[in-house]
Amino acid sequence: MHNDQIKVLTASLKRLLRRGATKQVTNIIKKTHMADLASAFKELSSDSREKLFKLIKDPEEIGLFFSTLDESLFLEFVKTVGIDKLVEIFDHMPSDDAACLLNLLDDEISDQILSKMKKEESDNVEQIMSYDDDTAGSLMVKDFIALEEDLKAKEVIAALQSKYLDVEMPFYIYVVDAYGKLVGVISLRQLVVVHPEKPLKEFMAKDLVSVTPYTDREEVARIVSRYDYLAVPVVDEDNRIVGIVTVDDVIDILHEAATEDMLKMAGVGEEYIETQTILRGTRIRLPWLFASFLGGVAAFLIIGGFKEELAKFASLAAFIPVIMGMGGNIGTQSSTIVVRGIATGRIDVRDFSKVVFKELSVGLILGLIYGLFIGVIARIFFASEIFAWPLAFAVALAILSSMSIAALVGSMVPLVLEKLNIDPAVATGPFVTTSIDIVSVYCYFSIAGLFLGL
């Protein structure tokens, strides 16, 4: 649904719940996706939330509903739900979603729910919970189809119709040998177009890509993105399949990674603002802004060192903001491009010279273009002054220097940090822009000093 439709849905639910029109609300629930219902849910009052929740009867639907709620809202609302009801819900949830939500709860409540769940379900969930949050194991679904290579196509179809009806996402049939080791994979399309008597081993794809439970989840996302898979198998040290990571989880990984990088680059931490307290938000931003504070002081001291020159040529001050701004902007652009390239696997540290040369070239070209523009403006604006031409050349060269150096720094720093195994996202934001501001101001006054004979 679009935002306008969500607003209409929210208004309708508020009105109907206030009137006690349970039949109409139930009809809305049946026709609405749980993700859209979760969006409307957060706008309801506590009383209306409880009324709405009681009308969702299917535990599988409630599980999906819980999975799409904001974490803070889930933790707040789950306190109003009884343990027995929670056990029923988690029993019907995909194991990876159940593990994710149980990790959010207090250990005591989580253990209590796990102890009352069905043995098979709780074992699967506990296994997933045992892996670190940033690994493939924490994302994998234990619900998959793995059949022996000697089975015929018609036997596989019969098995799908009888034994595997509840599999959440039957994208692929994984093929194992007599020892249970993963040897191939087939798609559902392949299965229905081959001769019914053909065994799996004769038409399965053998060049499949797999990951281990300890593979970094962003690496899993890159694999799925690179090969356009709908799922990737997770295997143990003996090459036995223990789960799969599906494309819906990969989308979440990419979204989270992009958001995390943007927040880090802005210098505001890794958390969404709605989950931060005022004190925590202040504490996270304080050190990052301190870097800007120090940079500002340094720029002030540099400018202060040229106060005599400024007294003679007050017009120099007019171009400080544009020189610092142009350098800061292209520096941020370069660092953002490089950070995202590293995160998505499109840029490798081994491409250091190639990436830096490319960004430096872009910086030089853009610096030349904007240097000419602003130089012309300086010449026209101060046409009546005898120093018009020297000032124009000084401003133009300062813009060229600022933008070139900014592109160089913006591309180099993330690559250097990546080589040092430091998160490159921390290289941007205040650190890059602050350093560029200092360099830009110094270059400007140094160049102006040469041209104006200061």
C-alpha cells in the first residue's frame, strides 16, 4: 500500500474499533497484508491495538504481523500477550523469524517460550539463535527440501504434494548423495519439464554456490545479488545442508546495511533515531561533532593567521564559503561512492590506484569547470578593482585545488581503512569534510598570497 492508502486504512480501523464493528474489522484483516496492518497498528491507541490483535486468529498471520512490527513496538506490545498465546505463535513462525524476535526478548521470557514450543521447532530456533547476528546461520531457514539423487522426477513431485506442503519457500530442490552431502540443485521449473522417469542426478545443476553458518551475512547478500539466486544453501563442515538463506532475508540485509552505512557516514551511530533515547542520541553524536568542532577551530586559526591579508583585501572573505562548500561536497560524494562500492563488493582494495585515479580525475575536471565559473564571477563582480584579475585567478585555482584534493581524500581514506580492517563508513561525514575544510582554506589563502603579492 502507498502512504495515502495506509492513512485511509488507519482511519478506518480507528473508526470501526471505536464503534465496536468487529465484523467489518475482521473483513479488513482478511483483505489486508500483515505488513500494511503493522503500519496502521502503530498509529492506534493501546486499547485499539488490543482489540485489533484479538481479531487476528491465524497464528501464522500473527507471526508475520509480529515480524513486520517495529522492534520497539513489538517489545512494548508483546508484554500484553500471554505466554501460551506466544508459544502458539512462535510454533507457527519460520524458524529464522522466530529466532530474530526471541533474541529481542528478555532471556527469561525467551527461555520460557522455547521450553513450551514443539521440540523440533524449538531445536531449530535454538540452533539459529546460537549463531552471531551477522552470520548466515542467524538468518537461515531450517525449512527446505533435500532429496536423494536417485529419486525420479515423478517421485519428487509426489513428495512435494504429500510431505512438503508446508515448506515456506520451495524455490529449489536440493539434491544429496547417499551420505547426505549436498551434490546439486534443481529448480521447480526444471522438475516439471523433464521426463517423469528421469532421476535427479541426470538433470541437476552441480555448480551450485553454498555458504557456511559462519559466513558474514553481507557476503551472503552479495552472492545472492551476484548470481540472482532466490535462496542459497547453508552447509556444515561435512557439506551437509543445514538450512537456506532466502531472498526476502537478503533484501532485509541490503536495506539494513545501506541504512547502517548512511547513519555511520552521517556520524549518528547505527541505530534508527526512533529507537534512541535523548541521552543516547546525544552521546553517540558528541564525539563525531567534536571532530567538526576541532576542524572549525583549525580553520579559524588558519583564517586568523591571514588577518592582515584580509584587512587589505576584504573581498577574499566572500569566496571562503563557496570554496569550502565545493570541496566538502565532492569529498562526501567520492567517499560515499567508494564506501558503497566496498559494501556491495563492486570495489576491492586491490583496485586502489584505479579508483583513486578515477575520482581524482573527476575532481580535476569538475574543479576546472567550477573554477572557471567562479573565477569569471569574481572578475565581473570586482571589475572596477585593480586586483580583479589576480583575485579571479586565485579563486579559480583555489576551487580547482580544493575539489581535486577533496576527491583524492574522499576516495583514499575509505580504501585505507578497509585495508586496515576498519569499517570504511566511519571515514566519511565529519572527518572527511572537516579535513577538507582545513586544506581548502589553507590552499585558498596560500594561492591568494602568491597572486596578490601578500
